[in-house]
Amino acid sequence: MKRHATTLLSTVLAAWFLVAPAASRAADTAEEWAKLRQGIDYRLDVDLLHDVLSPHDVYGDWTTATATLYVKNLPRVTPFLQVGLFERDHTKTGLSLGAYLDWTSRLYSYSAFTTGGSSHYLHRVRWDHTFYLNTGPVIAVLGGGYMEDHDGHRDRYVSFGPRWWRGRWIAEYRATWTESDPGSRVGWKHLFSAGTGEEGRSWLFVNLTVGREHYTSTWVTPTQPVDHDFWDLNASYQRWLRPRFGVKALLGYVDLGTGIDGYEKVSVGAGAFWEF
């Protein structure tokens, strides 16, 4: 890993060795564990993701490090702030602001605004918003957003689908329609997601996204149309080791086909989180 990735990983490990002794001993009972989780006002996540791309001589390795702070002591709203470092040849920074909002007992939403450094690998601006309507055994999901890159490429999207949540199990299907400019080119992708777990204990999710991309590549001269099938498979896991501390892991594989903008990517990620 490169210098910034190594520095962040060292920071995470050092913080763990400092925090772990101060964290309370492992709870002996479910009641004690639940008691120690009461009164949480904030959550801090620190994540490190390393991507290996092929053809490697063209794309090389990408490393992303993020720190995300969630404020959980406000009524009906959970705002968050994320600061990120993206490294490929040169280090660039990104910033995200967002919030989870409970509109009613059945309607809640997620919103985020992101801006990145001057690299065509990062969005100049990005806005995402999703509504979740709890209709009983099924949650209806409806979202939309806008992305604009530094080289003039723009995307608008609408996503929709059902989410089923029963006990420890969550399953979701979501279709996404994307219109890309220049050229007003339209593509579709389909997400299939399954997860199991319990807040305060552990979560495991497996996600598969398949689809076909149609857009105009603006980072080459002259611009060129891109049309390729793709699929993205990843698994993420987080586990609480203490009532207010846990670790995370991620594995992923993406196949964007061949030709212009095509590559394969293997992702490995690790992280930690603190609730206080």
C-alpha cells in the first residue's frame, strides 16, 4: 500500500490499542450488553479500501481512506460528515455531508451531497436522495440523484424497488435508470441484496449488481461512446467486539468488460468504528 494508506492503517491500529483497554470488559449477559449501549450520541467510522485493477499497467492500484462521523443525539435526524482521501498517482480529497431523516413513523429518507478534488476519477459534485416507505412487511424504496465530473460528464438517475425486512433478515431488489450526458444515453442496472444480523451485534451483506452502461467517455479526445455489460459482487461484514466498538471487512469484484473504460477490479477493505 502507498504511504497515506499505510499511515491511516497504522492510526487505526494505534487507536484500537489505546481504546480497547479503556473500553469496558466484554458483557457477560445480553442485559449488560444492552445497558452499555444506552446513551450513544456519536459514531465514528474509519475505513480503508484498496483496489487492484486490470489491466494493471493502465489503471494501477487505487486506495481510498475515509473517516465518517454520525451525530445520533438529535430528534428525528441523524446528520453525518465524511472526509476522504483518494490516491492514484496523486492524493485527492473528498467531502460528503448528509443526513438520515425520520419524516413519520413509516417514512424516512437518506440524503447526501459529495464534492471531490480535481480528478476525473472523482465527482466534482454528487447529490443522492432516497425515500423509504414502510408499508408493513415490505419497504418501498424510491431514489434519485445527480453526478457531474470535472471533465463535463453528467449523470441523472432514478432508482426504485422493494425491501423486505423480517427479524434478522433483509432482502432488496432495486432497479436504476440512468441518463448520461453528453448524448442523453440511457442505461439500466439491477441490484440484488441480502443481509442478516442485528444492530449492536453483527451485520453481513452480500450485494450483486448487474447491468449495461451507455455513456460518452469525455476524458479522451475525441469523445467516444461506451457500451458494455458489467457486474459487481461484494460482501461486507461488521461485528461489535465491545458494546461500543467494532471492526469491518469488505471484499469485492467488478467486471466492466473490455475496450475503452473497461477493467476488472478486486477490492479489499477494512475498518473500525467507535460509538460514544
